[in-house]
Amino acid sequence: MKKFLFKLLIFFFPILIPVVIYIVLSTTRECSGDIGRMAKIFFEKGYHDGLDIMPDSLFVQNLEIQDIPDSSTILCFGDSFSSQRPYPYLQPLGEYCNITVTNVLYNVDNAPEEAALGFLANASTSKLPKILIVESVERCCVARLFWIDTSTPFPLEQLQKGKKHKTSTQKKSIDKEITLFYQYRLVKDDGTVFAKLNKACFTSKGNENELYSYYEDTIHYSNQFCDSASQKLLQLYQFAKDRNVKLIYVVAPNKSTIYAPYTDNRNRYFTIEDTPAFDTLPCFFNPIKILRQLDENGEKDIYYADDTHWTPKTSKIVGNELKDFILKN
């Protein structure tokens, strides 16, 4: 009987280990950021609590495109970075100017560039802002710009119809959850890319030197593709200028752009830094050098360990640099 139980234990031991690990992790940690939720990777409980910054008065208002008020001094068409809470990077600009910055909620049916173009072309003069900020995360900006057509802007009716799609993840049985956990952790899924870092870049216990990013961060574009995208941005800038609107294009660098140098294969990831044509454009703002300086100064949690977004303290720094960039240009 003892031999049978011993053999049975040996047989089930490989199955019991991941079950125990999963249960321990799920009771002591949490899936908090977008990477955590998507990849079933667990991070330290309360990790976000020590990183969040709450402004005394929020100077950023998130609205649908049809609700944009007349005479908006500063208007932003962005994505999840521009609407990021609790401290949006648009906050310092609003504080300095003592006005509310209007941020148009990202519509997945249209890229921010397309929505901004359609608004510039079709909105009444009273709706046009003095400053228009268009922002895109780095992994998407080149493709979004490349496909934009400044000769055929989308009508406002089409832009107003689209809403941000909300998806809810169905609860899976524990066996499927465990399977997913190890599939993602072993990098067997196209959605998430995992890499070990050769230095601790985060303060989340157990994940200090782990880089989780999106698969899209590894998609590279040809020089011709990137050069064409930069020309499209120049067209968008001129389109706004012709309407007496000052356009600023903001790139939110990929998390991997900051931390790739600490991986075994930094060339695995895409970065717009390899396309110098963008840097010559008067409207182009990429805070990558600022973020690299923070990293070189030993700053941790420039981005969240469990998320593809930068942390509130980084958002505040980027916001101040953006404010200075706009004032100088």
C-alpha cells in the first residue's frame, strides 16, 4: 500500500507543484495592471498604492468627441496614456495655463490621428482649439500615421458613432487558469513577450528584473515605411496650421524601449528612435531621452512592472517637459 501511495505521489507530483504555486501566488499577489490581467502574471499586492499621485485639482477632462465644448484652448486626441489616471501627463499643462485640458476619449474604431484630422476638417471654427495635441503609443504610431489619408478626412458623424469597446474577461476554471499562467510565463503566447533584465528596474517583489511587454513591441518597420509615416505627420501638422491650430504630436515610448538595453537582445524590440526623420519635425515630442535619464539616475518604476503604462511620477515629469516644449515652440 505504501509503495502504491508513493508511486501515486510521484505520478501526481508534477501536477501538484503548479497547482500549489498558483494557489499561493493568487492568494498573496494580484493581477493589477494590463499585463497582469492579460497574461495571468501575479504581482505584489498593494504595489500601485505607493506609486500613485493624486493631484489636488484635476485639470484634465475626458469627453466624447461630440461633447467637446466651444473655444477649447487645449484639446488632445490620444489613447490610454492621455486618459491615464490618477495623474495624466496633460495635468501640468492645465495647471500652468489654469484651464481645463479637454482629452477626447480614445475611440478604437479610429486612430487618434484619424479622429484629429476628421475633427480639424469638419468641426466649426468655434470648436477648433488653439493647441491640438495628438498622442500615440510608440508601438502604434508609425502604422497609424502611415495609413492616414489627409485628402479624405472622416466626417464627424462617423467619428461620433464609435465608442470605446469594453470587453469583460470570462472567469475560467482553475485548471485553465493554471495552464494559461504557465503558457504566458513560458512565452508561448503571441500576446505577451517576457524577458529577464540584468538589473532590478521595478520595486514589485519577485518581479524586480522581469520585463513584460506586448508582442506588438517586437514588430519592426522598414525605413521607407517610417519615412512615409513622418511625411504624413508633416501633412497633418500643415493641415492644422492652415486652420490656425498649433499641433503637437506626442509619442508615448514603449516600456520595452526603456528596458530593452538590459535584456539579452535589445534589437528584438521596435523603437522610433531609429527613424531620425521624425526628430526634424517641429511638432514632434518624444520624451524618451528624459526617461532614459531617469533610468540612468537609478530611478525605478519608470513604468509599472505589471503594466505597459508609465507610473504617475513619470507622467508628471513628462507633463512638465511637454509644457516646456509647447511654450518654446
